[in-house]
Amino acid sequence: MYQFKEIYTIDFTKVEHYIEMHKVIQEALDWPDYYGCNWDAFWDCLTDMVGRPVHIEIIGLNVIEQKFGDEAKIMVDILKEFKHYRNDKYAKDIKIEIVMGERRFEL
């Protein structure tokens, strides 16, 4: 659980169903088996990662945007909030990137 990685890569390119999206997140971020596969659990597990460098890159965001619309937006909003967790106390340790081909966009 929460094994440190220099970069946590979440790759949504092959996701077909909503639950798969959360399973991809769970596996990529090395979250526990009891991860609840919902946005409250997502927030809880994210905030458990603070206190060490966290670099998350997201591949295939467009896939989940097309398939799940608002759910992708919710995830991105939560990640933005995480970046500024506790009034930016950990902002220098948190990097979140959206990868689109050769381009990278930081949240």
C-alpha cells in the first residue's frame, strides 16, 4: 500500500466501464484492496499520500471524458483540490500532469 514511485501513471486508454476507471486508479496509485471506488474514497486515499513527493501523470483523460463525462471532470477537480491541499502546504511536493500525445499540461 502506498509504495513510493517517482511517477504514478494512470492510463485510461483501455477503460470501457466506470468501475474499470477506479480499478485503474487503484492499481496505478498502489491503493489498498478496500479502496471504495468512489470519489470520497479517492479523496481519502489521495490525502493519505501527502507528506512525500507525489507526481501523477494521467494518460487517456479524453477516453473517460467521452465515456463518463462528468465523472472525469469530478476527478480533475479533486486532483486540483489535492494540489492545493491545506492551503498549498504540500503544493511543492505534488505534481499532476495530463498527458496528451507529446504534450503535457500541469494542473
